[in-house]
Amino acid sequence: MLAKIPGPDGKLPPGVKGISLFVVPKKLVDADAKLTGERNDVALAGLNHKCGWRGTTNTLLNFGEGKFPARGSAGAIGYLVGQPGEGLRLHVPHDERGPHRRGHGRHHAGHGGLPRQPRLREEPPARPARGPRGEGPIETAERIIEHADVKRMLLAQKSYCEGALALELYCARLVDEQHTGAEDAADEARLLLEVLTPIAKSWPSEWCLEANSLAIQVHGGYGYTRDFPVEQYWRDNRLNMIHEGTHGIQAMDLLGRKVLMENGRGLQLLAQRINATIERAMHVPDMAVYGNALGQALAQVGAATKAAWASGHPAEALANAVPYLQAFGHTVLAWIWLDVALAAHAAPESAARTGRLGAMRFFFHYELPKIGAWLAVVSQRDATCAALPEEAF
Ligand SMILES: Cc1cc2nc3c(=O)[nH]c(=O)nc-3n(C[C@H](O)[C@H](O)[C@H](O)COP(=O)(O)OP(=O)(O)OC[C@H]3O[C@@H](n4cnc5c(N)ncnc54)[C@H](O)[C@@H]3O)c2cc1C
């Protein structure tokens, strides 16, 4: 339980530094931690009726309203953990083990959108085609996968979900290296994880959700019903952009902290790794064009990072942190896809190889060019949103 302790003047300390952490049990214990049989003044106010994740319970609690007077009067008894004002630090620890524990939570949230995708490739049943004026059904059965636009939606889902899975596995390897590598390698893995964690959390949260939305679209009207599980996947995965730090907070963590920390060393390390993949691509004739595109994207992200901070005002730089996060994420995913494609290119012919190379090409042709629009508002420190007065909404 996070709560503030009033000062001697009866006022609550301002800001997050005034928050303290408490254990507030439902049943009271004595000094030897034995249950005394008394209820604490904690009452269930009701259930949250959630958009998704309906299999888990999420409740509202009332504290100290007198429903179960504790030791004779209204008021819940709580036990302070640590010192007053340390609540957020203890809840979201920033000690040397803390950020990684929190990081694991964020990787978990990012990973949350992934396992549901492969089933989305189950094809909806074939339906009879209709004639040109809507009369029908006519003789030949036409399967929806034969339409180029349906293939576009399937390929988008494949590129988002398999790309995100490859990113999560890359991060998992970095976590291993951080714990088992030699001192230098472990430190490199730590710093790369610092920069990649906001992406590993936010990118799958946003784009695998878009994949779920496209899966509904592919199914047409059936996608909007409960006949297929795709609407549930969308509802469940909608949470991922909210919990473990919202999208907006991840974006500010990336542009406000992670790309600046240790004089930008994390960003430089990531650029080195991306450049190593580009270098490999330049030696493979079919891949050089994608290496070049990735090199340009990386340069654009670097220039936008500088431009965002050119005035030195955090409010100006961070006003467009989310478009920055999106462009940074798409650049990281283009790198991941190029790496996957280089491995696929060297492998023998197979449907999986063709699919991976196709998904990489889709990502470079349809997705990576989006970063231009996202980075333009970042570089210009565009104030369209920040400057609009509240009453104009
Ligand atoms: C189903 C469910 C389960 C949960 N389970 C847990 C749990 O087990 N434990 C737990 O501790 N928490 C849990 N949470 C809480 C969850 O972590 C928070 O809802 C989440 O962190 C967002 O915080 P908030 O709801 O206070 O939104 P707010 O912080 O009020 O955010 C509202 C909007 O404002 C934006 N915003 C907020 N501050 C800023 C800023 N400074 N700059 C720019 N934009 C900003 C946000 O990005 C967001 O878009 C759960 C939430 C849900 C829905």
C-alpha cells in the first residue's frame, strides 16, 4: 500500500518523494506474528470490471472507513516499510538489483502480447465467392488468403509478432550475459538492456496489439464476435500499453534518461551493434539495400535525438517522446529483422525461409519509412499538442 504520512502541520508532503510504503494486512497479528483473530479495517469496495484479463480478479479496497473497526475505532492499521518517503523507491526499486527486477516485469509485459499470435494464422473458413453485383454464391470458392490485402494484414502480423519475439529473445540473451559474462561483456549487456528495455516493453505492447486488431479485421464480421478468440486477444493485450509503466512513461524514460545516461554510451553501444549487422548485410548482394536503409534510419534517430535536446528544455524535448519511442522502436526492429533475414538467407530453401525474408522486406518497405513522420515532429520540437489550451479540446 502506497500512502502519504501527514507532517506536523497536518499537511501531506508534496510530490512522489512524500510517498511511503506500508503493509496493511486484512487480519491483525501480535508481536510474534500470530493471528489475533481481529479484522483490520480493510473492506472490499467492489470488483473492477475490466476490458480484458477477465480470468483474473482486480479489486478496489477501502481503508479505515469503520466497516471493521480495528482495536475499537475506525482506521486501518498499517506497518511502515523502510523510512517515510521511501515508498516509491522500495516499490519500484532502483538499487543495483532493483531496476533489473523491474526490467524483468517490463520484458514480461512486452512479452505478454506474443504467444497469442501464432494461432492468429489459423485461416478463417473458406466461403463461397459472390458475383460482381453481390449476387451469389457463385460456383468457385475463393479463400480470403488469396486477396493481396489479406496477405498484407497477415504479413504485418507476422512482422510485428515474430520481430517482437526475436527482440525479446535478444534481450533474454543480454540478461544471461549480464549474469554470466566476463566483466566487460556483462557491463555492456547491462547498458544495452538499459536502452533496450523501454523498447522491449513498449514496442510489442503497441504493435502486437495492432496485430491483434488486424487479426479481427482479417476475420471480417466474425472477428468482431466471440466465435473466434481474436477479440479476446485484443482485449487482453490492450492492458500491455498501460501496466508496468504506460507507453508515455516508457517514452520519457527512453528520451529523457536512457539515451542520455553515461554520456550516451548505451546509445553508442547499440549503434555499434546495429552497424555490425549493416556491415554483414553489405557483403550480401540481396541484403545491401536493406543495410543502407537501416544505416539511414539510424542516422535519422541520432540526428533527432540531438535536435530534441538542442534547446536543453526537457519540456520541449519530451513533448514528442512517444513519436521518438515509435521511431526508435521501428529502427531497432528493422535491425532485428535484418539480422534474422541474414540467417534465413544463408539457410536452405524452405517455406519458413521464404516467410522470414518476406516479413523482413515487408518491414523495410511498409513500416520503416514511417519513422520520417515520427522524427520530423521530434526534431522540430513541434508544440502543436503541448501548446493547445485545455478549453480547445
Ligand atoms: C488490470 C490492471 C492490473 C494492475 N495490476 C497492478 C499491480 O498488480 N500492481 C501495481 O502496482 N499496479 C497495478 N496496476 C496499475 C498500473 O500499473 C497503472 O494503472 C499504470 O502504471 C498507469 O498508472 P495510472 O493508472 O495511475 O495512470 P496515470 O499515471 O494517471 O496515466 C494516465 C495517462 O497520463 C499519462 N501520463 C501520466 N503521467 C505523465 C507524465 N508525467 N508525462 C506524460 N504523460 C503522463 C500516462 O501515460 C497515461 O496515458 C494495474 C492496472 C490494471 C489496469
